[in-house]
Amino acid sequence: MTRGNQREIDRARAAKRGAGGKTQKDKDGLTPEQRRERDAMALKAKMEAKAAKAAGDGEGQTTKPANGKK
């Protein structure tokens, strides 16, 4: 056997990785529909905040043309 005990070491490492735990998605305890709704609400709130910031910052300011000419 050319690999020696490497095969047993690899199996032990794989078992350790497999028993490492669940992903974050599995830990939150939500169904896919609940997760989708939560994510949609977060995205909507983020878009509203960005729009409010853009509306507040854009008042009374002029912008330069994209090509650098007047």
C-alpha cells in the first residue's frame, strides 16, 4: 500500500467535517417561504432607505455630465 495510513486519516477528517454542523440556513428554523418573505421585506426596506437618502441628498445640487463636457 503506497499511501500508508493516509486513507484512514482522510476518512477521519471527512467524518469530522460531516459532523461539523448545519449551515446557517438550516439553523434559522424558517421554511423556504418564510425565508423568502423575510428577505423580500429586508430588500424592500433597504431600497426605501436608499431612495430616501437619494431624495434628501439630491436637493439643490448640480451634477456633472458623464462625459466631462459642459
